[in-house]
Amino acid sequence: MENEYKTVIEEGIGEYVEKKSRFIGYVRHVESEEEAESFIAQIKKKHYDARHNCSAYSVGDDKQIQRFSDDGEPSGTAGKPILEVMTGNGLHNVCIVVTRYFGGTLLGTGGLVRSYTEAAKACINDTEIVTKRCVIPLEITTNYNDLGKIQYILGQEAIGIRDTSYEENVVITADVPVDDVEYIEKKITEATAARSGLKRTDPEYVIC
């Protein structure tokens, strides 16, 4: 798993016009190949009357799945340029679909590459790019006397606190970056003389 990656949160829509041909770009966050294919099918259904619905997506823990489709356009003029816009922005777990309505004039290879590129850029510009970081939610159980020490360590290391429960003991759930888990556990153990309970849960991605 990568430690962090960039993605989009909300769907973005953008348009580019070249010699009366309309190129409408859509971008959405997706978590799997199935979600990406479902999004592509959704746009194709919405624009059933369009000549082409070209697409690209990148998904998987290590960006191992990257697909693109020219959907009838000359090879290399649509899907690949869309994917290159995506990767050029460092985006992952993202799907982009660009719908083309033919304007009556052939654009040539260069015109198609430029148009699909610009439409992909336009839809990305319509949404917000965020960074997601891989963390391990660390459950810290402590007595009230040691609470201040733990809060100081977490604050000093800029560790995000997801939840705090105050009962007989205090239970803090902190989002610790994967590379820092052992270091943070050691600091807490030393600061509290091993009085604090530490429990890791499965890694997940959170917005930084």
C-alpha cells in the first residue's frame, strides 16, 4: 500500500469545444474497478446519443489497475490522453469519462488528443483535489493521570485524534501514519511506564 495519494472527493464536470465538437468531461472518486465500470456505464447511458464516451481510471492499493478506452476514436487519441492527465495530476482511485458530440468537422489526431486532454483537465478543475494518507487507527487506553502526557505526545507529533471516550479509563483512537506507529507506541509506553494499553486496527486511508 502507498503511504498517501491524491484523489477527488466530489464529482466534477467540465466542457471543451473544438470546431463545434463538444467534449464533456466527468470525474469521480472510485474505490474499485467495479465502481469505475459502473460510473462509465452511467455516463454512457446518460449520453446514449453521443458518438463516443471515452474513459480512463486508476484504482488499487498500488495503482496496479490502470485502464483506458478510446471507444471508437482512433487508437491513442482519447483514453490514453485522459489517463495521462490523471497521472500527471498524481490522481488515484479516480475515473474520468469524456463524452464527445461530433460537430461535423474532423479534428485529426492532434485535435482529438488536445480536446480530450482539455476536457479531462476541465472536469478536474471543477472539483477539489485532496490527499489521502494511510494510517493505522491506534486505540490507546489510559488512566486519567497519564492522559495529559499522551495528549502532549499526539499534539507534538501532529497525530489526528478520531475519537475520545471518557469512562473509568480514557480511550483515545488516534490516526497514526503507518511509518510512525512503532515510534508513537514506544513514546507512549515510555512516557506512561507501560501503563497504557495499545491496540492497532487495520490500516485505512483518511483525508489529510
